[in-house]
Amino acid sequence: MYQIKVDPHTHTLFSGHAFSTIGENLAEASRKGLDGLGMADHFGPLFTPMKDGLPIFGPMMNMSAMPKEVNGVRVFSSAEMDLVDFKGHLAFWDTCSPFGPPERQKITICESVLATRDYAIASLHNFPGFQDGTEAQYTEMYLGALQNPGIQIIGHPCRPGFLFDMDEVVRTAKALGKCLEINDHSFDSPDVIKKRCRQLALKCAEEGAKVVVSSDAHSCWFIGEVSRAMAMLEEIHFPPELIANRSLEAFEETIAQAKAEA
């Protein structure tokens, strides 16, 4: 039987359009028997609170206030980083904070966040002209994100609905030891998106590339809810050993390997 024991992509109130606290999410994770939960709040100009042109990301930089484990559930510090151009750059990749000592002001805001994450997810949501790209540009975007040493997972790559070279992206993810996400929330999308998710899973199985299966929960009631994604994987007889979050140990090993190979 297929299962996940870590839900690596979930959101809290800090994302601005989610409805639960990290405490509520963790309580639900414990109730459902999960061993790990990723707090992957959005980070980018579309969702992150802004002031004077800069993101308000203080809570993300205060993970020392969170225990590493709550009620038997491992708490992972993550972030869903917005892709902001066809090169695969991430939100605030070229923006330094004017605050702090001079040495800190030389580090971009993006680098500051990535340096403090257990792992990070890169996803496409919105940027100027993002709907007008070509297949080659969307491919370049995902390849650029995969080559970023701070990124370990590409979030819902099929949900935006744009064609990209699936062969090249999957092979690159495999070569770099990184994961592509099968996101249960994508199954709320039109049939063409579900079909693309299936094609991606089949290609990952063919190439031996790992996936993570995530809820993308925006409220505690959907923590660990991946039934539609798992049904699809079972239907195509996806190799369970390629599901990186099938156990806490497998997930931690996958993330550690991706970081080591970066």
C-alpha cells in the first residue's frame, strides 16, 4: 500500500491566504499519524507582505523559536519560493536588505531565506509576462531552478498548464538528486492538468527520478490529504521507492543527498 509519512508542502496564516496556524497544522499531522510536516509558506511579491518595497519575512528568519519536534512530528523549515523569470531566478534574488551590519547587507534576501531552510520548493505562480513564454522558456525556467543549490523540490510543475520539455526536466532532476512534486491540490484543476501530472509521474518512473507527494494544504483540515495523487500513482504502478516522502528517513536522506550534490 502506498503512503506518505511527511507532508512537505503546507501553509500557515503567514502565507496570507491560508487559514491555520503551524500549531493547528501540527496537531492535525499528529492526529493523522504523520512523522514530519514542512512549513512551506509562500515567499515572493505576490503573497509575502511588503513594506517600502521590501518583504516582511521576519517570521521566516525566526525558526529558532520553533521546536524541531512537536507531539512526535518533525517540524521542517521550508519555503515555497516564487519563480520570477524565465531564467529560473527566485523572488528577491537581486535584492539586498538595507538593514543589519554591512556584511549582511551584501547577501540577497533570497540567499538569506534559503540559507536557513531545511529544504526549499520553487514554484511558478506569477511574474510579468509569465503567460507568454515558449516551451523552451518554461523548460529553461525549471532547469534554472533545479540548478539552484538552495532548491530541492520543484513545486506543482504541471499545474500552471504550460508545456515544458518533460524529458529534460526529469533527467536533470534525477541527475541532481532533486524531486518533482505530485501535488494533490493540482487535482482540483482541469483534466488536461491531471493528464500532465500523470505523464510527469510516468516519466519519473521511467527515468528513476524521485517525487514528493504533497497536500499543499492551506488549512489544517487538508494536512496529509493526498488521496487523489496517491490513487493516480497506484493506478500507474509507480515505484514506491521513488516516493521520497514515503517515510521520514527516506525524506531526510533524499534532502541530504540533494544538498550534498548541489
